[in-house]
Amino acid sequence: MRIVYATRLFSGLESSFINRKWNPTGVPTIYRIIEELDKNHDVIFIFTAKDSGLGYRSTWEESKDFNGSIEGLTHKFRILTGVRLFPSWFPRKLAMILRDFRQSILIFIQAILFKPDIVYCDHANVMAATFISRFMRRTPVLFRVMGVYPFTKQTLKPRSLVHYFYRWAYYSPFSNVICTQDGSGIEEWLKKGLNPETQVDILLNGTDPIHLPKTIDSQLLNLTNNNPIILYVGKLEVYKGCYDFLDAILYLLESGERGFHALIIGTGNKEEELKELVSRKNYSRMFTFIKRLPHKQIYVAHHLSEIYVSMNKLGNLSNSNLEAIRANDCMIIPDPQPDTGVDVVTKKLLGDSVVTVPIGHPKKLSEEIIRLLRSKEARENMTILLNEKKNKFLWTWDERIDSELELLERMSIKGTK
């Protein structure tokens, strides 16, 4: 297949391009597809620097577009710069609008010149996907959505020109939409926000089989002789629920509870604030913060931990949580939010194999943590039930990526008829 593949320059990909060696972190749905397409198809890879977004931190500082190659990938790639193209005095909101329009036009031109069998665009490049699907009707367009979040849902009841524009864009005649089932409440938007003629596929992400490494990362070694570990894995951002987790642990400590240790794996805009809060209360020895771990070591962290907590406000079928499910963790996650659809599917899949608590109630979370810490039997029963539940829906990354590749093949065949 001939494919134009356009995706956001995710922070987990930036270091690979900076170092000129393919070694991605995070966004496994993205980098695994890139690797498969690179090996087996004729692809033009376009990465767009967006310089913005919920919890997004960029280290890409090029002020011009970049064309090059990288060790580990066969095909060359192109990175379209973002707001750094414009002088520092230029109004940022206007720069972001012009950035998106410019990047979309360049992707559109590339599609005209390359004559691909498929154009594959992620949500960050919906404008390009819109132009191509509306003005190059013979070219199949796959629009890739990694969950549906508040702004996207708001377009169902638009209140601004921006909302109206995106509603028009989402209603474009895409050939196919692939949407990640991440618990974010995607169902209503998929039903009402897309063109009814667009084929929609909802796919849960995959997980790697558990193969514990022979050696433990040095950052985890000091934890092997500690008290029972309560684990958090994810970005240190408000919407990920990091403050709910931290406040619950602090509430336990200030109530006189001891005999446990909190392990926080992740980085983000709130990292220093969280560390400072712990330090100010003189509880640093009760916490371990780890920015990043090699992916194979994540399951070691799960293996060492007694309880896993995720208070993600936007959906709890994330990659990190799927890995916790794969590891049969004793899990605490938020209650479903029927009004927004968030975690309604999560609850259906997991049932009583996890404990749920309201978002924004760290005291309630702390009560559930200490209850589980005091009852080994309760923890063991939950892991047994979770193991039964997961076998009905969890699949490997190989199965997940194969499913998407088969979908692309079907799109290509259909597009030639």
C-alpha cells in the first residue's frame, strides 16, 4: 500500500528524532503502527509539531520544517514545525490557527503529489483529513481518534465558531474512523458527531505479555524491602487525578497511619508541585517519585505493589490501566460518570473486580486504600476476579496492531474498486 501517514509529534517520539535513533516511549498505538507500516508498505511519514495540548510538554525546538532519516526506520520522515515558525511577538492564538492551516495544506499537497491508496490522519490533523476527504473524494481517508474528550463532545452542542468548525470537520466523509476505547465516553459522539456513512471501528488498546526482566531497575531496588506499596502510574497532571492520589496518601499519613509506601511513576506539569508538597509536610521518605522506567520494568513495579490507584477524570481504560489489569492488580478507580459516559464501559468490563470511589473525594479514597491494605484476603479475591474478567476482553499488542493493519488492507481494496 501507498500511505500518507500524518500524526502529531508526540512527546514520546521527540527524543527519537532529536537523537536520530528510533527508541519511542509512550503512545504505543502510534509507534507500533509506524513500525509495521515502515517495514511493509510505501509510506510518507509526516509529524506535526503542535506545541500545545492537555498536559503536553515539547522538547522540539526547530523553527523550520525538518526532513531526514533515522536509525531504526527505513523510510524518511518530515516534521512540520509549529508556532516556533512565527516570531515571539506574534499572538499565540493566531499562530496556532495559522500553524494548523499551514500544516494541513502541506499534508494536502503531499497527498496530491504522492497519490496514496490511503491517507491516515490522527485527531491533531483533523483539518488535513477534512480537506482531503472533502476535496479528494477518490482518496480513502482514515481518521484516527484516541479517545473523545470534553472539547470534542462539546461540538455536539456548539456554542462558538470553533465548535461549529470542528463539528463540520468531524462530519466529513471519512472512509473510516478508528476510535480507541479508553473509557472516555466515546459512544454518543461517535453516533451523533460523525457522518452516518463513515465506517466506525472501536478498538481497545493492547498490552504486552508479562515477562519480568532478570534484573530490577536501580530506581526500584530500594523498594524491594519497603512496606506494602501503593502505585500510581501516569502523567502528573490534574486531569489524571494525581492530586486525588497524593491527597489521599497525605490524609492517611496525617491521620497517623503508617506501614505503607507510595510509588509515583510519571512526569508532567505538576511534578515539582507534588514533590514540594510532600517535602513541605516532611513525608518525603514515605514517597518514591520515578520520572520514567524502561517499559519492561513497569511490570516489575506492578509486581512489587499491593494496590494500584488511578483517578483519571477522563477515562480509565488507558494504556497504564490496561497494564495494571494485565498484571492482575488490586485496583481502585473512579465511579462511572453516566452524565458524560466516562467509565460506563469500564464498569461493564470490570464489574466488581475493582473498587470504585468518587472523583474529588480523597478521604473516601484513603478509606478504601487502608481497608484493602488491612485485608490480604480482599486483595487476593479482587485479583482472582480481575483475572477472570480480563480474559474476556484483553488482547495483546500484536493482535491489536494486526487488527488495524487488516482494516487498512480492506480500505485499500475497497478504494481500488
